[in-house]
Amino acid sequence: MKKWIALILITAILLVAEYIFASTINFHPAYQLMVFFFAAQAFVLFRIDHWAPEEWKVQISMVKIVIRLLSSMVFILVLIYSEDQKFELVLQFIILYLIYMIFEIVEALTNLRRN
């Protein structure tokens, strides 16, 4: 339950940051699309992790990393061919990718701790 609240909170902070800092930071027009993509991607990966049997948890964590990387690469490829201002697009995409990847790593580390 805590990871769902954290996912919603991170997504909301990123969307509010665009609204607040729109006059000072040049956000790409596809910024909201990228935020929603990463939020949906995290949601799907959490569901995959939830449905996996307990004995497959280590393998599923590796599969999740590969799925995140491949789906992100396909998404950015489509955006690069369809959008202008490619430098801002790629820069903001990498920043968002790292934010959501750090979020996933922190959530994975909490599952690896001993109780």
C-alpha cells in the first residue's frame, strides 16, 4: 500500500512542479505524457511483481528492469521521431527515467531487508 501512495505522490509532485515552474523552466510539450507513461509503467511493473510466485521474486526483479529499459527505449524512440526540441525532450526523459528508477530501487530494497 505504501508504494502505491508513493507512486501517486511522486507523479503528483512532478505534475505540480511543471505547473509551478513553467515560467522559469522550459518544459517540453510532451512532459506530461512522459510522466504519465512512467507512472503507468511503474503501475504495470508493480502488478507483475504482485502476481509473481514467491520463488520467482529474484528473476522477476531482473525481468522488471529489462521491461522498464526496453519499453522506455521504444517510447523515447517514438517521441524523438514525432516531436520537436529533441534536446529538451531527451534531457527531461532521462531525468524522469532516473526519478522513477530510483523510486523502484528504493521499493525493491525495502523488500530485501530482514525483518
